[in-house]
Amino acid sequence: MINPFNIGDVVPIRDGFGKALIELGHKNEKIFVLDADLSKSTRSNWFAEKFPNRFIECGIAEQNMIDVAAGLSLMGKIPFTTTYGVFVAGRAFDQIRNTICFSNLNVKIIGSHGGLSVGADGGSHQAIEDIALMNLLPNMKVFSPVDANEAFQIIIKASDIVGPVFVRLAREATEILIRKDFEFQVGRWEKLSEGNDAYLLFHGTIGAEVMKATKILLEKKIEVTVINCSSIKPFDKKMLNEIPSSKPIFIIEEHLEAGGLGSIISTYYSQNSPRKLELINIGDRFGESGSPTELYQKFGFTSEILAERIRASLTDN
Amino acid sequence: MKNFIELENIAKQIRRKTLEIIFNAGSGHPGGSLSSVDIGTSLFFYLMNHDPNNPNWKDRDRFILSKGHAAPLLYVILQMSGYFPENWLSTFRKINSPLQGHPNSLKCPGIEVSTGSLGQGLSIACGMALSLKKDNMKSIVYTLHGDGELNEGQIWEAVMFAAHYKLNNLIAFIDKNDLQIDGSTDEVMSMKSIEEKFSAFNWNVLTCDGHSITDIVNKTIEAKKSIKPSVIIAKTIKGKGVSFMENVAGWHGKSPSKIELQLALEELE
């Protein structure tokens, strides 16, 4: 299926989500969408306008929403639940663990406003542990798209997977990096650039900054391979095995260090092909208020800071 | 269709088998299983449309044991209904058993969804009932909750949801035995009138003697006529049927000794 946006456009990732839901709504009458009083923020309102009979407003009650979705899935429906990631991965964790994953139910959980992107709302609203919590669970699949095109692809693909899926979305509009004919595959990563000096692995919308950082690095004659690790569970073991053990690897994510992509890859490499990794993440602290740009500055995620950190690390070694 | 005397005999047999499998396992939850026996008997042997030979029959009524710790009761009922062979019962709580300590829908036929973490069954039932309505299907969704379980906030989220979406194909039983693990429900977390709470949320509220199969059946038939979701608050006795277990919180989650089992079985002759 052709993705909706052109490379270089600046689009909020949730727009890809909203468009995918409409596409699915037309194709499959089993698709239901549930929201917890945030449908305008999550873009599930687009589906609600087209398919009001299959949109279930659940009010501000996320735990109930997840189990209502469980009930719908037991009747053969394919429910997509949507709310801020921080209010579902944490607050409804027991419902996701003990009902959705324990019974391996066909429920899709979309956590919007992941990472620091919700900005001024502050640390209470920034999901920075969602990947860790969802990745923990047996039967769960975890995806974190880089842009609105990939979000579109992942949502379409999620509807074909029988079983629980968590998808992290973000709030800010970011540059489209994924081409129109790209097709997402579960457990497969995509190289966005190629170079021999280092490997930069990331997930989510931080990819836009990572790609800008590669241009800064190129000016300094540093050529890097950038890998979009959007399929976090399952992850791409084949691609990890292909990275030469002599090459420096940087893992960049808007997530706590504990349990994030860096942690997942560290666990894998430590048992298969031990190597030194540099993890660039939020560390062990909560977020705070500020514009997304200010937060990227403070937490070290702007393209300039990323490029300098990578350059310095490569020079030191 | 069975008459009520036959049903009472079935209930007595269920009580015996429930205690036997808990004894055999060396652990389990006798108190809240025994208090729910007559509700479970009425549902599976009289009220519900279900087919043990075809557990996934799409027009079946659904049952969710939200108080998942009454698993031994559910297993005995499912076995006596014909969902699986009797020799499975001796595997309850043992390694590789389909009969896990709490109900697991991936391992045992006849279980709609895994439960055990309290407070979730009503929400799941809401999703099922809503789906049935969307598809114009006539099945009923039944749930069974402990009164202690009503401490969980999620229950009240689901109560709001069911009333909002007018899920009159949903009938929730509360096994009101007035006890939970740490003591009486009033001491642990007093809820005062459960009836008034459900009424305030716009549910159809019925009460019954939870050990009278006639009363349980009649109130369920009445609930089916409601235009609102219904709750049937069944007054029960924890440990019902065994004198030394009745109304003793300590029998919530422990197995009887061999002598205690013998005494109990004698009382249930």
C-alpha cells in the first residue's frame, strides 16, 4: 500500500496513524477504535467521524478501555485503543499484562505522545518508559515508527498480526524520511544512510535529528550508517549480526536507559557478540516542561549535540 | 431441563469435588468457591445456553469468573458439564496441568478469558456485551465477582461504561459473602450499600439468596427483561456447606487437612 506523504514534508506522526485507521475502517468492518477522551489529540477522531458505529468513547478510564478492547477481541473484533502512552503503558499495565498478553488477545495499543515530544505538559505526560514496559511482556510486539509514513505502514501491518501490539507515536511534526513505496516488515530494520565510520541505531521520531546529525558529521568527513530500528520486538537480529564488531555503535532513543532499545541490544550482543556500545538516551531521570526543541537541547538530542557527541567519541577512540 | 431438586444435588456434588481437588492440590481457595457454588450451578446447569461439545459456539452465553480464585469451582463445573475428562481434575495446580491455579483460557476449554487479577472481568464483559449488541446477537454475558473485589476502582469504571452504553445483555453476580482475606468487608474497606451504589450508576439492581437456586434463577429471569445492565447481589456464606468453614475468613485460601476433608465430605453426604 502506498504511503500518504512525500519525503521532506513535515507531518505529525499521528496523521499517518489517523489516515491508516480510515483506510482500515473502509477495508475491514471488524476494526474498532477506542479512545479515552483524547480523540482529537490522538487523531482517532478522524475514524470516529467516518465510522461512528465502530468508535467507542471510553471516557477517562484507561484500565477499563483496555479490558473493553479485550472483550471486543474475544468476539472477533480488531480493537485499536488510543491514548497518551504514559496513561496506558503505566496506568493500564496490569490489564495489558494479565488480560491482553496473558490470554494473547488481538488488541492493538497505541501510545501517543511518546518521548519528550509532548513538551510543555511536562514530565507527567511524557512516556519515556513505555518501550521498556511493553517490551517486557510475552506475546507483545512493540513498534516505534520514525515518521507519519511509517506510522501508516505499521498500523496497517498491525491489523494483520493476530495478537497484542504496542505502537509508540509522538506529538511533534517531523520530516518525512520514509519513501512512499516503503513496506514495513515485522522484525526488519531499514538503513537510512550508509557509511563505514560508525553505526547509529535509533527508534522513533528522533530519527529526524539523527539524519540531520549525519549531515553535520559528513561535513567533518565522518560517514555513518543510520538504522531505523522501528521493530523493537521482535528486533532485527540479522542486521545486528551484520554490523562488523570493530565498528562503533551508537544507540539513540527518547527513552530511559533502563529497558530501552539500548538495553535490548546490549542484552543480545552480550550473549552473542560482545562489543562496546554508546547509549544516548534520557538516562535515569524524568522529563520536564519546555518546548520540544528546548527539551532536545537540555537532554542532548539536537542534531548539533548528537553530531558533536558522536564526533568526539570517535576522535577519542 | 433439570428440576431444582436435581440442581441441588448437583450443587452438593460440586461442593464435594471442589474440596477434593483443593485437598489434592494442597492449596487453593475453598471459602469463595463454596459461596459461589449455587450461582455457578444455576448458570451452567439451568440458565446458560452453552455447548460443552462446541465451546466456541458463537451463539453461546458467555461467563466470566472475575473472581478468578474460585477456579476450583469453575473447573468442577466445567468437568461435570462435559468440557473435559474427569481425570484432569487431579492435575489441578500441578505442573503441566490445563487447570492452572487461576483460570487460563489458553490451556483449558470452556474458559472465555484468563482471570486472577481482580477487577477486570466486568470490563471484559462490557466489551463482549457491546460487541454482541453491535452484531444484533442475543447472547447474554454473565460475570461473577466477589464483594471484596468491588474495592477495585476499575469495577466502577466498568459500571459507568455499561450503563452509558445501555448493556442490558450484561448480568453481573456479586457473591456477597461479607468476607475478604484480611477480615470482614466492612472492616477491610467498608462500602456501605452496594445496592445504592449500583442504582446511582443507573443499573438494574436485584438481590437474592445466593444459596437458593430458585431465587437465583427467578432473579436472573427478571434481570433478562431489564433495559439496563443488571447486577444480582447474592447474599452468600463463605465456606457454605461445611460448618467449620462457614463465615471464617481464614478459609479464603487454604487447603483442608485429610481429617478436615473427611469431616467436610461427611457433612456434604
